[in-house]
Amino acid sequence: ILYYNIQDPFVKVQPEHAGAPDPREVQNAWLSEVKMNGIVNRDRHIYSRMDRLVGGDVPPVIPVTEKGGQIVERYSSVAATRQLEELCTFVRGRMTEFGNRIMEGHMAVNPYMRDGRTGCDYCKFAAVCGFDKKTPGYTYRRLGDVEEQEIWDSVEKGGPAWQ
């Protein structure tokens, strides 16, 4: 499950000497700019084959860091196959639940705020939803930090405990 920014970045690389920069340095700078966010299967057999050009090494564009052939958990975003299957089941269930609510006419305006950002910041439907924080009763849901294990526990149980 990866998110990729579709804008092709420009990278600046300083040549060591007069002339063109080292092509490998340019490629490495570009790869670090296009590194994807998200989560991948922690099975090395799977993630090491996610880029056919890499040839078995960890693709530099996925969120996995290895040291000595082992995943460095702190710098990686990985999950076991079972967890990913549970996540897919959880997401399908939530989508069905939200779809049913919409079909039943429940369309409350309920945007979030987290770290000073809101769900309204880039929304193209502000004119339609009518949310106005200056209107009494209109407030943002404040989202706090949730530990990763809390999320996985909730997914395993079938519902988010953090709502």
C-alpha cells in the first residue's frame, strides 16, 4: 500500500569538478525524492522484488531500511501478511459501513483537525458542504496521536478504538 507523488521532482546535484555531475549521484538524489510513503509486506521475498531494476536489493523507493540483511523497524514501514489481510478486510468493512450510511441519508459534516491541518485545507467541496467554523455548533474533530500497535489491535478487532 504505497502513496506516490506524481510530480516529477527536480534535483540539484553539485558536480565535484567542472563539468557534469556523476550520473549515479543524480539518480540517487532523484530516488530519494521519489521515495514512496505507505506500508509494505515485511516478507523480504516480496519487498525485494518490488522493482525489477534493482535485482534483489531493497528498492530505494519503498519505505524499508535494512542493516545486515535485517529490517530496521524504526526506519521501515512494514507489516506481516496476516496484518495486511486484516487491514484489507477492515477497510472493506468501513467502506461498506460508510456507503450504507450515505445511502441512508446520513451525511453529517464532520471534518478533522490534526497538527493545525484540517480535512478542509484542500477540499474542493467547501461551497457544497457549508462547514463554517464561525457558525455555532461547527467544530473540528481533534485527532491525536495513536500508537501503531493500538491501530493494529483495533484492526484485528474489527473497529477503530480511537474514534
